Amino acid sequence: MNPDDVQPEWARKFYASRMQSFTEVFRTERPIVGMVHLHPLPGAPAYNGEPMDEIIDFAVKDAKALVENGVDGIIVENMWDLPYFVGKKVPPEEMVAHGVAAREVIRAAGVPAGITVIHNGGRVTLGIAKAAGAKFMRVDLLTGSYLWDTGDLDHGVGAELLRLRKELHAGDIKFFADVYKKHAVMFPGIDPETHAVWTDFYMADALIVTGRMTGAETPLELVKRVKGAAPERKILIGSGFSVDNAEKLMTVADGAIVGTSLKYKGMTVNPVDPERVRRLMAVVRKVRGE
């Protein structure tokens, strides 16, 4: 008997909604997603009263430098709102400013875009993604528990997010979820394989694997462990991806999210360097056989 003949209709619809290929979002099966790091937003300690237009203009320039030199998508992130809040503690003034900026950046970029709210914005991230027209969002912690660098003990937000996505009619927004996230330590006893299996089970569309901190190279062995535990899910490198390790990491990973290595002098705080983008994408195109 064909299993499809006995599978309940609700199950067919539920699992059919999940991303099976990156081509459902991007132009390629092996995407490179560039980071657009917003300058400090109103309320952040580093914010000095700059007009929102100035923040948006800088972000749009970074986005265009990424897109015009070959990346397949972008993520708009509140990188410089540090020290960070966690989850629902993100203040409304920063949340609203992020949404306003993201909407303008996504309009200007013309490529599939995502949203990240540090740390583990969850409901905030999905709300911004919906308002800004994003196609995906980074979920820092869909399942399990972390101790963040802020000192907060945090837990997964899968139950809330999947329900909220349905309530907001936002089924087109995919969840790219971290496994062993940077800036955090996993709760004792949860190994990478366990976390990958849990995150896969709770309907992540893709998994992200990172190094210890922003800009730190993602260990290839960790990528292999996550891929082995969840072989049907697409895997993205989430930190430290560069022209020097792209070929190595893409022997296992399906793509990457890139920020620091594409900035002038490889410094996260600097603007995007078009030449660095071109050099990285030349390597990626070779790996992709283009």
C-alpha cells in the first residue's frame, strides 16, 4: 500500500508547507546570504541621535554592495544594539526602528531577504519580517535551552512561533534555525546531534551552524555532526565563512550567511567591501559549478 494513501490530510498539508529546497526562496540551491548590520538604533547605548534616514542610507548602501557583487540574499540585523536584550525583552523603540529600516532595505535590495533580532527575538523577529516583506527569519533558539552571553537562560520558542506564523498568515516566511549558536552555551546534556534532531522535529526549514562568536570560523566537524543528525535538512554556515574556507565548508554545508569577512579589513564594524564580496562569490561560483 502506498503510504500516501493512508496519511491523514492534515499531515500532508502540515509537512508539505516546509521548505524542501533553497530554490523555494533563492535563485540557487546553494545560497550565500549577506549580512546588513544596522547601525545602533534609537535606545541602544551606541546610538547618538542620528536620523533614521542616515541609518537607512548606510544600510541600503551595504545591501547594494552585497547584491551588485553577487550574493543571493540578505539578512537585516540589529547587530549594534549591544549589549543585547533577549527574547521579548527587546524594547519597542528598537523593534520599531528595525522594522522601518528593514522595509526600506528590502525594497532597495531586490533579493530575498530575512530578519534577525539579537538575541532570539522570536515574536519580534516574525513581526518585523511580516511587516518588512521578508521571506525568512533567523530563529536563534527554536528548541532546547541556552545560556546567552548576556547571562540570560533562554528556551526555545517553537510552540509560539509556529502558531503565530499561522495566525499572521505568514506561512511564506521560512524559519532558519540555529543549532549550537554563537554568543551562547547550550544547556548541559544537549549535544549537537540532539539539538539538531529536536530542531528538525519542530519544523525548522533549514539549520544554521556557527562558531563561538561573531566572525569565528564554524568548525567543519560540527557541521558534519549536525548534517549527520538531520540529513534531510539544508545546512547553512552561520559565522566565520570566508574566501579562505568557503570551499572546505561547502563540501558539507549547503550555503552560508556571511558578514564579517565581507567588510573592509575583515572588521565587523566596517562597511561592506565590494572587492571582498566579488572574491568570495568567485570561489562560491566555482564550488557551485557555475
